[in-house]
Amino acid sequence: MKYTVITGASSGIGYETALAFAARGKNLIIVARRNEKLEELKSKITQINKDLDVIIRAADLSDSKNAYKLYESLREYQIETWINNAGFGNFASVGKQNLNKIEAMLHLNIETLTILSSLFVGDYSNVEGTQLINVSSGGGYTIVADAITYCATKFYVSAFTEGLAQELSLQGAKMKAKVLAPAATETEFAKRSLDIEEFKYNGVVPKFHTSKEMAGFMLDLYDSEKVVGIVDGYTYQFELKDPIFNFAVRSTNQE
């Protein structure tokens, strides 16, 4: 029995991605901080397909020590796909940003993603059919004013994942590494980034996708041979691409 792991599954893109993979008949391991939201998601998945196995793991991954604990707790399961979707943003100028929040964001967006990716690759890189999909952002390819630190974390995600994809290819590994880069999407992202109770996208954000639409793009990326799935920040068209960043192969010649 094989499983798809989705972090940040309690809402937004992670939630809809879980439903999309369930519709494909995939057994799921869903991870987030809010256990009650995961229970609600599990109930909804059961309505889609009662034969699927759905495992819940409640974990605060902004503490990177919990990344190791999460992975160890899943040793008994055969994992086919790992989707690192958990992450959050921040809107503030650098000199005025809340450093406690920024520290948690760095831990989650960079450290935890790197730990989980590395552990998964170490165990499964030569297993046929495995995929690692890391969720970046359009802000992982374009720096956005008043979101500089957030964008920097997502530039890391994009560069790390694209580089990993190239590395796996050079090694002849069977695993595929891919990066999804959404533009504005109707999730809890804006609410948490702005530290406000409620945020309505309609009438405020000129263009955006729904979480369900992004989950559809996630499946498009999953099904493709491309490395990058990115939403154009102007047209809002979804595009599948080869790696965008330059990749230099280190010379092994010795004089």
C-alpha cells in the first residue's frame, strides 16, 4: 500500500490537493497543526472513497525538530509522493517585520522543507514512480515589495528544488523533484501574512485562483515530465516548464 504525504493539509491548496489525490484513489497521510481540521478533511475524503486509508499527523512544523519526528513516525508506510505545501508569508518592510514571526517562517519555509525533502530523497530516490513536489510561489521567482523576506524563502524553495531535480537526473535516480509556484490564491495566506482575522479576495485582489484550481495545477505538474509548474503573474496562465535557474555542473577534472 502506497501513500501520498501532504503537509499544510488543513486548508487552502493542501486541503484541495488532498481531495484531488483522493479522487485519483491515492491513500493519504495528511499533516497540519490543527487536528480538528484534519479530522474534517479525513471525513470528506471518506465520502469520496471509503476504501482509502487516511493517516492523520498533527504537527507544528515551524519547529524544525518536529520535521524529524514526523518523518520517523512514518517509517512503517511506503511513500510514493511527498508534497511539502506547509508554509506562510509576511507582508512588512524589513525594518518593521516581527522577528518572532520571521524566525518561525524561516524554520517552516526553509529548514523543515529541506529536512523533509532530504530524508525522503535519501530513502526513496531510487524507487520507481516516486515524486517530491515542493510548493514555492510566484514570489519565488519575482521579488515583491513589502514581502522581501517571504520571497527570499521561496527563492530558496525554487532554487533548492530545481537544483535537486537536476541532481537526481544526473544521478540517474528514479525520483522526480518538482516545484509548484502559485500566484495569488484564495487561501488563508493573506490573512496570516497580514495578521488579520479575515480577508476577502473578491473585490480586493484583481486576479487570483481558487485553491481548487491550484490543486488542479498540482495534478497537471504531477502528471507531467516538467520540473516547474508556475502561474504567470500577469496573465495568470499556468505553465509547465523546464528548470528556470542556471545549473552549473562542478568539474571533477584534476590537474
